[in-house]
Amino acid sequence: MNKGLRTRLKFKIKKGLDLNIKGFPVSDIKEVDLPSEACLDPRIFKGIKPKLTVKVGDSIEIGGQLFFDKNNPSCKFVSQHSGKIKDIKFGKRRVIENIIIATDGFNKLKDNDFNFGTRNPSKIREILLETGMWTYFRQRPFSKIPDSTSSPKALFISTMSTAPNSFDPIIALEERSKDFVKGVNVLSKMLDVKIHICSSIEDEGKFNFGNSNVDLHQFDGPHPSGNVGVHIHKIDPIKDKNDIAWYINPQDVADIGSFFNSNGMLYNKRYIAVSGEGLDNPSYSAVYKDTPVHNILSLFKVDEKSTIVSGDILSGFTIESGFSMSRYHDTLTLCLNEVERKFLGWLDPGFKALTSSRTFVSSIIPNLEFSSTMALNGSRRSIIPFGFWEEVLPLEILPTFLIKSILAKDVEEMEELGIYECDPEDFALCSFVCQSKLEVSSIIEEGLVFIEDNS
């Protein structure tokens, strides 16, 4: 490695749980054609109030503005395709639910006169805001797009994923290593803070940056050791709501690097994993951003009873096939929707049942693959502190007391128990192993929304 750059810390995460679920994607990459229509749902961006700048029938170019955030007007959201605005769908109270673009196939780029060799931090910030790439950043706490005038104490980039059947970022970064390194160096010039790049032990030494602001860290252990929330907690914990760290997807970093390397070409493709038991041959795919899900799934034989999830099976959310994946996700999961109640199921020794507590015989069978369905496998019960949450949560937080303080809407106790370090995805395993069948992640999300509005 270059002088000024060295591996700073190595972490062995012991708490957590790896789930060996059927539907792991193979490494062959399928190319998805340019869609005839692209779509974007503004609701995927937390905490924004979108104001449209286009109407049905308007022509649009790649990089053309679709809407902006009323709370952060400098933050622009742009089109990844050229064509015409075909439709804008509204829900209750005129909430924008989907912006549909009829693509023209030309990939025409909006003109610009940026100075791509600039080292001026304010100029780089201006470029990212104008091109919509500012929306690639998110901050902790609250996992929302940061204010356009703010700066973080540190920037985190996770190049690993430990969620079941999720996309491995290294596959994309090996294809785009020059763009990734360029993107990191551009961000280092703009922010002048420590950039923490966190990877798995197996991927040590794959990138050289020659930048003293970049620290490389290695993490090893079960899920959620690949979550950026775990990395922040171990390296530079968040103390309060004003102690802000940013994070960004490594493919988005490569997109920023590509923009500067190509003198203004917005990279509008993304590598994803299409996984799960609901399709015949799970695999990696290269897709255009904002491609409707049904276009992606047209390359697969899909079980009609499956549920479509944007993201991984633990922390993603369900979507309809006419919508696109979240711009922050690089995994599309199809989960079987069959919910069967077994007669006298409590007598079943569970040779094929997934368990985290050695309840079933399957816990002693090595390398067994399990099916995943939408079944709750029980009824909701009172919160009983058996310690299951603590076994899969590597954060130094008392989850039972935190959840109770959220349900009681006790802001002071939430703050004392460390809610600002929390994010729903970090508690996804708590939901999975919960003996009370609680949606722990949803409660964490409710707590974050409440405390942001009331603190």
C-alpha cells in the first residue's frame, strides 16, 4: 500500500447470525436492456418534501431535474434517462408516488460547463448538488440525505455485505476500480475528513488510494458485521443528534468517480443481485437505474406466489412490479408467499426448519439450506426479555429497554439508551429472532421519527 495509507483497525464481530437461505445468486452477470419506461418513487428518500419541476409531456435529459426538496432546495433529484414525462401518479393528499419516463433510447445528457479538474471543495459540492449526486449521501442519525451546507465528522463506505443472498459490492468494484478510487479521492478533497472504508478480511489490500485521509478497516463475523451502522459504532460512535457521520454506497462512489473521469457523463447503470427462492436461477444483473422491476424479472422464471422485496430479505421493503428498486438498494429479493399452518406443528422435530435457538433438529445438521416465506410462525405476544435480541445485536445497546422507551415515547430515556446510533436495518435480526413476533425494526424507525420531531 502507498505511504500514508494503512489498515487501521480489525474487528471480530461475535454477536449476530448468518442465515443460509435458499436462492443465493450465481456470479454470472445478466444484462438487462434499456427499458422503454423508467420510474422513480420519491417516497424512497427519507424526510424530504418533493416539489416537482416537470409536468406530463415535458422532455427530459439525463441529469435533468425532476424535483427538489422543499426543506433543502439546493438538493436536486434528477432523471437517469432521456425521454418524456409520461405520467405522474399521486396518492392521498397529492403525495407523489411514481414519476414515469418514456425513454427515447438516446441517453442524451444535459449540457454542463463544470471544471472537472477542480480541487476547490465548494466547487465539487456545487457539482454534486447540480447533478443530483448529492442524494447519494446519507447521514446517521436518521439515515436521511444531509443538508447541502453541512459537513460530517467522518464518511463511511462499506464494501462488504453479510445479509442473506445480498449483492457483493466487490464484484462491481473490481469492474470499476479506477472509478471507485477516483470517487474516493474526489470526496476526500470536498470533505477533508476521515474516510473510513470497511471491508471483509478476504478483501484486504484490493484498493490503493495514496490518500492520508483514507483509513481501511477489516470486519469479520456473522451478519450484521457488514452493516455500516456496526462500522460507525465500532470506529467512531455517534454521541448525540448533532454528532453526524455520513455514509455512501460504494457503487455510488464509483459513479462520482466515473463522472469526473469522463468529464461529465452520468453513469446510469447498476450491478444488483436478483435472489431468493421465488425465481428459477438467481443471479447478478447489470441494470439501468430506475428500471421497473417487471423489466428485470422478465429474464427469470418467477413463482407467481412470490413477494417482491427491494433490498435483502431482512431489511428490505415490499414493492409492486411496476415500481423501480430503491436507489439505495442493490439486491432484489423474491420471497415465497406461501403461509401454511402445519397440523400439530409443535410436535414436528424440524429437520428443515430454520432456528436460531437450537429448538429444532436442523440446528445440528451442517450446511443446511432453508426456505424463507412470509409466515410469522406464531402469534404476537408480550415483550418477554429472554435475551434473544442481545445475542444477535453487536451494538453496545440495551435493546429491550430501548424498545420499551420508544413505545412509551420517553424522549429522555431514548437518548440515554443510544437511539441516535440506531437504524432499522441494524435491528432486522432482532425482528427475525423475536420470541414476541414484534417488528423491532419498525419500532426503531418510529422512535427515530418521533425523536427527530420532538427533540
